[in-house]
Amino acid sequence: MIKKPLEEKKFNLGDEYEAIQRLGKGTYGSVFKVKNRKTKEIIAVKKIKMDVETEGVPSTALREISILKKMVHPNVTEVKGL
């Protein structure tokens, strides 16, 4: 597996999580593989690009969150927090 470089200066998870690698990058943001330092649970975190010219959360992100919250499937990740 090829590890992609992390954007460490731009991506702060606090003390609870440790970034392992960037899984992908798209038009609306990047997805990172992270590990909970206490429980060792591996999860995915999406960092959404915020457009400087507009205020609030992009509608594409709200749509994605809404769809993910409704989906229940073994191949789709569960939304744990926002």
C-alpha cells in the first residue's frame, strides 16, 4: 500500500486522534485514516474544504452527511460525529 503524505500543518485532530494517512483527495475535501489514541479504533475523517468567499457549510457536504446518516450497509461507514 502506498502511503500518501499528510497535510500535518493544516490538519489538527487534537489529542484524541492520530492521523495515519490520507486516503483520498477530491474537489470538496480530503479523507484521512485516523486512530483513536485511547481505544485504538481506526476510523475515517473527512476534512471539508471551506470556500473563503462563502459562509457556512457547503450544500454538497450537507447532502453527503444526510445520505450517510440514512444508510445502513456493511460497506458504508457509520457517521459517528460532526
